[in-house]
Amino acid sequence: MSEPRILVLGAGPAGAATAIGLRRLGYPVTVVSEWRRFAAVEGVSQRVLEGLRHAGLGGALRQAAMPASRQVRWNGQHLQMNQEFLLDRQRFDRALRDDLLSAGVTVVEGRVREVSQQDGHRVRLDDGQVLAAQFLVEARGRQAPLAADRLRGPETVSLLNTWQGRPGVPASAVESLEDGWAWMARLEDGRCYWQVTLDAAGLPGKAALADSCANRRRHSALVAELFDEQALAPAQVHARSSTAILAGDCAAESWLRVGDAAMAVDPLSGNGIFQSLSSALQAPVVINTLLRRPERAALALQFHRQRVEQLFLRFARIGRDFYAQEQGRAGQPFWDGRQGWPDAQPLHTAADWQALRVARRPVLRDGLVDEAEVVVTADQPLGVWHLQGVELAPLVRRLQAGQALNAVLAGQPQEQQMWVRRWLVEQGYG
């Protein structure tokens, strides 16, 4: 019996990571994607590089090796922060395609015109080509059609400006503005990027965007420090939505949403590539379960939906707390609308040993979604299964029954004992 054919729509980090993960599981995979039509750069952290490496995107990883010094002007402070890595998205996207081809994934360049369900899934491209598959992965980011959104943040737009300046040392910076915030970067070859994020309401007309953005740059000390006089002139502008959106549903028995197609967050919440990878790395195991163990479909869908929602809320709260740090802008509509969204729940909840409980939850085991006893904590509502190879639920049960810690840990290697003791202290034990 031939393996089910899988179509992935989108060759960004989420689509590529999902496709390569599925190839590792033995599935034939075809990725359909348009290539990026505009120049862009992103600042990424070391954890993004580790995520790319883990996902098998080695070629793309090598494109993310341009370290840059970073400055921050926020809440009246001017800080020299640790470095970030500047990533040319057009080069990065080409490297992603090379990684896909090296992994044995079929890559089709084309624009999706129509997606329908008819004896599986049928995808019609602009050139008339029709592709069929038993399973569909939606990974077209914010461009993916969205029937409904479950949660939507304040309407936000980012305006990316690009121009060519003089070559120099790579650098980046971020600063708060009265009605938004700006991120900027200069690459070694002199390419310059400046992006301002604003409320979607009240923007000038399209014809006035370039002059409006240039006027903002003329009043920025950071712009004067990072760029040459070219920064003061109007530049090419690309507008895109930055509204935080959680999809109304991100999974069914024959399709799955990953990356920004499942959850897209405000850029202040963290790096978009890391967010995309966070939801995509689990997807191959979920899909494998849906195809190989249909009797576990409900469990697999529960796993994916819950983790996408938890990731969304976590990143949304990170963004909320960054906005809230800017006390000097209190009272301004842009800031007031974002300093309390999505809720008032703290990003990290205080540990409470008495509140720990053992429950059955979906987990990943041997390439499939399974069910196991996990420890549910205030900070980990979906549960913690293992810590450094130690299954925590049996251990917590014995401690809650009154057994001594030394007796519970007896027989475990010293290194594992150290990790477990540290975790227990963090949970308020002792």
C-alpha cells in the first residue's frame, strides 16, 4: 500500500519544518509556494538558530549567521542589549527551498488559486495545474484564508521601509514612539531596513505613506546614529498586518494549520520564525497519528489545538508585558489598547506545591500522540511528562503520599536527581 500523499501550502519556516519532519517519517511530501516578492530582514535570537538546527534546516541556518549589536530605547532608557542575528529573508527563503529539496521533498513554485475537498484535497494553481493529496497542511502564514478567528488582538499594521545606504558594521535597534514603535537594521553591505508598527486606524493614504515614514525617521536619534543621510528621504514601503490572530480551528482529521496560519502574534511578542517553528515541530507527529492511528484522532487533534492556543496566549502575554514596560506612553491610545491584552493573567504564575496534580494528557511517544499521566502545574497547564529522562507523575504521587524525597529518588543517577530536586524547589516543594 502506497503512503498517503501530503501537500504543504507554504515554504516558510513552519511549512519547511513540517515537510522535512514528515519526510523523516517516510511520507511523500509536496510543498507549494510563491517566492517572496519583497526584500525583508528579521532579527533572530540564538534559540531560533537552535530551533532551525533541530528542524533539519541547516542550509537556512547558515544564512542566519550575521551577528549585530543591538540598542533599545524604551520607557525613557537607552540600553545596549546583547546581539541578535540579522537574517536576509530572501536568501533565507531560498535556503529553505534547498533544504527541502535535499530532504527529498517535491517543491512546486506557484500561486494557489483554489483549495477544495473532493476525494481528499485538490489544490488548483494559477497556471491551471491541479495537485491532489490525502492530507493538507496550511502553512501560508497570514495570507492563508481564515474562515473565522477565535481570538483577535488590536488591529495593527507594520510599515517596512527599505533603501540602500553605505556599507558598515551590522547593527539593529528598537524604540518606542508616541503612537507605536520602530525596529531598524543595517546590513554589512549597506542595505537598510526600518519598520514602524502602528494602529491600523488613522493611517495616511497609500500615496502619503513614504513621506510620513521619512518624517518619523527625521525625528529619531537612533535613526541618525544607525544610518546615513539616505534615511531621511522617502523610501520604498511595504505594508502588512501585524494583528494578533488565533485561528478559529487549526486542525481536523485530514488537514492541519501550522505557523502563522494557526496563530499569528504581534511582532513585539517575539521573533516570528521562533513562533512558527514552535507550532510546526509538533505537526509531523500529529499528522502521523491521524494517518496511522485514526482511533487516536481525537487525542491528536486535542494535542495540536491545545498547544497552539497555549503558545498563542504565551506569546501574546509576552507582548503585553513588553508594552506595559513603556510607562512613559501611558494614556496614549496605541499603548492603552495593548498594555492589557489579551488578559490580566500573569505570564508566570507563582509556584504552589499544594496545587500540583497528576492527570492524563496527550503526549508525544515514539512518533505518535499517546496518552500518559503528567504533572499539571500553575505554569504548565498542559502538564509535564518527563524531566531529563525522569517521569514525574509517579515521583509526585509518592511525595504527595508522604514518602521522603531521598527514598523517592533512590536509584536515580546523580545528575537526574539534581535536576529533579531543582524542579521540585521551583514548584514550592520543601
